[in-house]
Amino acid sequence: MKDTTPIYFHSATYAHEHGELDQYRASHKANIACKEAIEQVIADNYRDNTGTFGSINGRTNFFFGVMWGTLGLFWVRLVLPIIKGVQKRFSNKSSKAFKAISWLLVVFILVDAVMTVLVLHREGQRTQGIPPATQIDVMLDDVFPDEWLQERFHNMTVSADVGKQEQDQAQ
């Protein structure tokens, strides 16, 4: 069942002063339920580090702390100075080079997003047994087979039943 409690954007003091304490409490209760649901999804789908050396409530451990700390140190001491040096060369944000690079990156992200949507849509069609209707579909089937997609999107499930539950509940 979907919770339709509206979000109350003001403080408890404001709610009390304006006679809206019930709305505040309902929103606060829904917020806590949402937080707990998110924590449960994370707990169900991510590794439990309980019992490992340096475990912090099972969420992380000494090894990951050292690895992320090393990665952060590497980033700050080695990579960031290189990026800042390159950035200094384009300090004039109105320069043609800065604008060209910015637009190239925007176009790249847009093409990447469109391709991802097309590839995942076609995977869903293959799951439903729909044959390729266009040359683009044939190319997507050849270049992005299901095995390749499962390696990259290993936590994602594509099946003919996806969305059926929501449709059944709506009827």
C-alpha cells in the first residue's frame, strides 16, 4: 500500500503555533517509516560485515576503512593536483575551449543516457519474446546481448512480470 501522507515542511514549533500538530506528526511518522524502509532495503541487499576484523555494527570494517582512506589520500594528494593544474589552463570560463569541452561532455552524457534507455528497453522486449523490429533493434541485440548486460547490471532484474504487480493493484 502506498503512503500518501503529505510532507510537512515546517518545524514542530511552527505546527504547534498554527494548530497543525497532527499534520506534523503524521508527516514525521511517515518520514521515519521511509527511513526504516530504506535502511531495511540496504541491509537486505548489501554485504554484512559482522564478524570481520574491525567491524562497525556490520556496516563496514577495518579493511574497507583502510582502503577508502588510502583511496581518499591518493585522490587528494595525487589526482586532484593534476585536475586543478588542467583546470588552471581553462581559467577563463568564457573561452572557446572551455565551452567546447563543456558541450562535448553534455552531448556525451545525453548520448549515454539515451543509449542506456534503448538498451534496457530492448532487453525487456527480448525477455517478452518480441523480435527485433528495426535495424537499431538488431544492432542492440548484437552489441548488447543479455549476458553482457547481466555482467554490468548484475543487481537488476528484467522479466515479463516487472510492473505487473503495480498494474494489478491499480485495477
